[in-house]
Amino acid sequence: MLRNRIRRVPVTVRGTHYIHEYLVLPDVCAVIAEVPEGIVLVEQFRPALGRRILELPAGRLRRGEEPVQGARRELAEETGYQAGEMRLVSRFYPSVGLSRHKVHLYYTVNPTPGETHWDPTEEIVVKIVPVSEVPNLLIEGRAADAKTHLGLVYFLNARGWIMQKGRWRPTELAREFNKRNTGSFQ
């Protein structure tokens, strides 16, 4: 399966020659979806870890698919939610020593609920996590994959939460957001 996805390139570092191997993988899209009750996450089994983990809705882009369209598709397939406006939060390489694929991270607020359309290999539980619980997910390692962890950190920072002395703390901005309970990640 991976045989055709492994690339070998010659590299020279300070006079030492070697062959570096990396995986050729498709780009990925992920979505921070905020609803009035909190953040939409999915829980699914990951064979490489041997356990279920919480993640942002995400998936591989199809050949020729625009990242924003892939993000809409994955959100709908995995959670049933249909996104309105989608805002690009970031693009990043999750593991440059292993692969050169990118994650395209988007944000949407108040998506409309609908029907899921899981792949035959997916068994997903959709969970809504209150914003006040998101820091615990990060600290306890319950949202530990790179795209989810980084996406939730972006979300908390935009909502006014800061990491201080090893703990996530809401600033006055975060307290104001919580009072208004509006979705306005910027």
C-alpha cells in the first residue's frame, strides 16, 4: 500500500550523503465548527494508536478538490452539519520529517444540522464539547492529534483564553464571549 507513496531523495548535510524517505500523502482539511452549545468534535478509533480519540472533523482532499470544498464535504459527511461561511484559519505542515502534506484549517459558526454520510470504514460518534471544557481536552491529551490540538489552541486564543503558568485561563475577553455566547471566532 505505501510502496508507491514513499519517495527517496538524496541529501547531503556537511559532507554526509544519505537517502531521505518521506511519504507522499494528499493534503487534509479540518474544520473548527462552533455551535451555541460548543465545538463539534468527532470521536473515532485510530488503528495506529489502538484507541478512540476526539478530533476536529477532517479528511483528505480529493484530487482537484479545493480545500474549502473539502472542508465543507468532510464536515457534512462526518457530522451531518452543513457549513455556511467558512473562514481559513491556517495552513500548516503537521509532520515535515515524514511528509510534505498540508492541513487546511477552517472555521465555521452555527452550521445547520443534517444527515451524516460516513465512509464504510468509519464509525464516528459526534460530540459537542462546551467551550469551557476545551482547555481540559488539551491539558489531558484527549484531543491530541496535531490538527485538532492546534485548531483548538487557535480557537481558544481567538476567544481570549491564554496559557499562563501551565494552565488555560479565560481573560476578560473570554468571559465577555461566554456571557454573550456568540460565535465570533476571528
